[in-house]
Amino acid sequence: MNKFYLCLLSLSIVTGSAIAQNKSQPKADTLKQLKTVTVKGYLTEQPVLSVPASVSVIGAAQLKLQPDNSFVTALNTVPGIRAEERSPGSYRLSIRGSLLRSPFGVRDVKVYFDEIPLTDAGGNTYLNALDIGNIRHIEILKGPDGSLFGANSGGVVLLSPVNRLDSSYLSAGVNGGSYGLFHEKVSVQNSSKNYRFNFNQSYQNYDGYRQNSRMHRNYLQAGDAWQYAKNSELRATVLYSDLDYQTPGGLNLAQATANPRSARLPTATLPGAIDQKIRINTKLLLGGITNDAKIADGVRNVLTVFGNHVDFANPFITNYEQRDENTYGLRTYFQFAGKQSANFDGKLNVGLEWQQTNSLISNYDNNTGDKGKVQKIDKINTNQHFFFARYAADIYKRLYAEAALSLNYYHYKFRNTAPLNEADFTNRDFSPQLMPRFALSYQITNDFIWRASVSRGYSTPTTAEVRPTDNIVNTGLQAQFGWNYETGFRLRNKDESMLLDASIFYYRINNAIVRQLNPNETEYYVNAGGTKQPGFELAFTDWLIRQNTTHFIHGLQFNTSISISRFNFRDYNVAGNNYSGNKLTGVPGEVVVSSLQVMLPQGLSVFVQHNYTAKIPLNDANTMYAGNYHLLQAKASWQHQFGKTRLEIYAGADNLLNEKYSLGNDLNAIGNRYYNPSPLRNYYAGLGISL
């Protein structure tokens, strides 16, 4: 396979260079104007070409090509990103290997919903509560970026629910498919000169491929914006999600081979998933108000006040856990822009973010899905806040340089209410941490930009790691930290219909937080040495045939992304075992995702995507691997305009090669129950209408 990657890489670079320099320009009347891709993640909007960072953008057009029932397929088109779904609704997201410490969910990654942190002060991120069908734009900042976004050592994901350039519209859609899939959504937006209101509703149900894997989600989302002055806007956002999904549990290889649709089976000492009615219910209410104001010439302030409430229930094999979590906080920053000249443009940002999350975590015996006797009840209050500053300068429209720094504070306190009924909280303070980032990009030619950056990552233990399923509060768990060194380039052609983005990086983590399991399958976390994470990423896109209305093929776009990860443990000793030099658990060495979009007459289009994922180590000892797999998916659609009304009908298929694979493995599993088999070949179809 290594020869394959080298050939593909060489072909991409050579082809991209040739196209950028030699592709003839189409006639003006056959070319649709291509919009310059911009990012807003670094507090000001700027073209992605000059951003001195590894940043990827998934826009509305790209999201529309992917199934809108899950984040997984869309996110996996980005090099360096691994999104998994062990069963419907059970997400796991990592950036550049941050999967290591996450049995499920999100660790080491900071996620924002518009200007509101979706990641709470305790480090929990309920990404699966969101409906991707209501997300219009995703920006992913890869590598540690705590200088502006606080403690993280993996990266940042920015989710935008609204395209502010959209005018008034009403749209609705419904789709269904194999294994009881049903998904409907309705969106409405009313825009006037100074006012914009939008409302989104969706419902999703999926019976699942395996036993005990049904999920359903009710989702409501609303936003309101008022432009009360030129360049000043007041926005309000609120969402409510009620997600309930069953979890089938892992199987060993023999069980997965004999009956991949089976839920976890009982053993001599523990009941099975069906017996215990294993499931997770998450009710999330999140809201915030943002004031984006121009205070004076060259001075802007953004202030967001936010809060959320989470009601979480998880009947599991060994216990029934309930969490009642309440978060509130604010984020604000100022931007000072100096007088712009032909040769220099500088901007200074200063700000802070403050969050408080108060959690009541209760564990009971699980009596076949019902709460039994109290095992333990704890209150954990977590505070995380940081101050940040950033200066960026554009020099001679060719050199872009920035320096940023944040000072981070983290503190939690806990008190047991049962069985000890403690009167006072026990405090745990972490030392304040500085997180710097230095980056620059240089425009060698108008269409070739080189970049480099150095940044420090720092990630505190989450509430779920401090107080894991063994019900013991681990005050000895330390934060992990490290330095990331990175360089790369971007190459485009004249009309930006082609873009090649490549980067290499080396990330060295110390005090790595890793998950361990007790014989009764309760978990705990330890600091165990560190990691060495060198990697290579490439993203390439090109309209091989430009969008037009005169030829049979109205457009042909090719995309590919390549991730090569050579991640290893370093000084990793745990439970008397030395795993130094072993491959990082759960991280495939290579991933290649390629797609082709063909636009045809009469509103017809075809989209085909292939995902190759190399074998994956399933335990720290590297004695067990999940095999490599090829996923092939396809989608055909027809669009037609009836006056002001647009109708779209589409149908698609996933796993066309009928691969037997597991999209989400249970790492270091007791009893070798690593596997969560994914569906075989499956289908879906739907329609959408907008006016």
C-alpha cells in the first residue's frame, strides 16, 4: 500500500501543478463564478489560501452531497479527522489521534455552535445531540489551538447553523431507507433589511442494523438577528434536542463472525445488553445571545452570554448513571484594526472566555433498565476560564504573520452526597498554563503559499475522566500537554477551481491521558508517558470540467484527501507493561477518501465516494487489529425549478462493496469484545422542496 500512496501523492501534486499552470480558461459565458473560500475561525474573515494554519472548510454545497442523517461521512472527508459511529447516535470524534482517551464522545477537541461553546467547562461535548441537516458550514482547525479557544490538544470545530447571506426561504425534506431509517426536517427563514429569523425542526428514527440499536431524536433550533446599526448586530440562538439511542455493545471476533447483528451477549458473570436494556438518553437545552458591535472606527467587540442544561441517563451493564449538568458562561473579545496602508495591515484581538459547569452525577444498580439501589452520588463543580491576545499582520500583501497567547485556569471541586453525605467540597486546582502560537504564511507566487506554525497544546482531564465509571474521583490525574510543529503549502489555479493543500506535522504529547479497564469493566484513567505523532495530510479538489450549460457534462469535480499517521507511544508504562514504540491505539496508519461529482443536463447529478481505511490497532499491546476496509457510496439526484419552487429527488446507497467492518471499535476491551459491526449494503431515498 505504501507504493500506492506515494504514486497517488505524486500524481496529485504533478496534476495539480500542471492544471494550475496550463489549464486553459473557459469562455466567460460557460463558467459559473466560483466563490473564494474564507474562514472566520481566527476572529476575522480571511481567504483560506493565506491562513497560516491547517484549516478545512465543509460548506453547504459539500454537506448537501453527503447523507444528512449523520456527521460521520462528511467529517471523514477531511484529512486528519476520524469520526466514528459505533451504533446509531453513538459518535466518536478525533483530530490527529485524539481518539486515544475517548471510549465514546469527544476528547481533546473544542467545539463551538456559532459563538457558543458546545464543549462545557468539564470537557464534555454532546455533538450527537445536533442534527447535521441543520448545519450550514463547518470549519475545522487542526492541531492544538488553545491560544484563542482555551484548553485543547487536538483542535477546534466551528459549526455554523445559519448562512447569513441567505434570504427568506422555506424548505422541507424527508428521507428513508434500510433498517427503519426515517428523517424529516423543516427550515424557514424570514429576512428583511435589518432583521433575520430562522427556525429549524427535525425528527430522526433508525431501528439500526444490530439488536438493541434503535435511535430517535427530536430537534428544534431557532435564531434571531437584528442589525441595529451599520456593522452592528444582536443575535440570539436556542436549540433543544431529545436524543435516545440503544447501545448494542461490543462482540469478540468469533461472535461478530457468527452473527454480526447480535447485541452483546451475557457471560457467566455479567448480563448482556438486551437483558440490561442498555441505552443513553440525552436532553440538551442550549442558548445564547451575541452582540457583535462596531464601537468606533477600527474597534469591534463581540460579546456572547450563554448557558445550557443537560439531562443524561445511561443504564449500563454494571450500573445506571444519571447526570444533571448546568453550564453558564461568557465569551468576549475586542478587535483593534490600525490604519490600513498599501504595504501593511495589522489587527490586535484581546478577550476572555469563562465557563462554569455544575454536575450532579448519580449511580444506581441497573435492574434490567430501571434504577435500583444507590451506589454513589457526587457533586462536581468545574470552572475553566482563559484570557487571550492575538496580533496578526499582513505585510506587503505577501507575508502574513501572527502571534497569539492565552493564559488558562482550571479548577474543580467535588462533594459526595451518598453514601458519605460530606458537608464540604474538596478543591482541586491546576496551575495556570500559557498556550502560545506562532504562525506565518508567505505568498511565493500569486497562487502558491507556504506556511509554518508552532503551537502548544494543553488538555485538562474531563469530568468523565476525573469521575469515571468506577465511581472514584481521581484527584491525581494531570493535564496532558505538548508542542506541535507544522509546515505546509497551498496551490491554486487562477480561478480557484483547483486547490491543493498539503501539510506535515510533528506533535509530541507528554502526560498522555489513557483509559484503563477493571476486570468488572468499569473504567479509570491514568497518565502514562507520552506520544510521538508525525503525520502527513493532503487535500486536493479540482473541477476537471468547469461548471457550464453548453456541454453534456455540466461539471465534473474530483476530490481526494490523504492522511498518513505514524503515531507511536513514548515512555508508555502502565500496569507493569511497557508499550513504548507501539502504534497509537485506534488510529489507522493511512486513510484515503476520494469522490467524483458529475453534473448532467436536466438537473441530474451523480456523486460517488470511496473511503480506504488501513488496519487499526485495537489494544495498546498491538496484538489485535481491525482489518482494512473499502467503503463505496453513491448518490443520484434530480433537481427541477417550478417557478420559485425547487424540487429535489434523490436516492443513494452505502457500503456498495458489502464490506464487513466496524466503524467504531471498543479499544482495549475486556474479553476481546472490540467489534461493533456496521451495516452491510444499505439504501436510502428522499425528496426536498424549497421556495
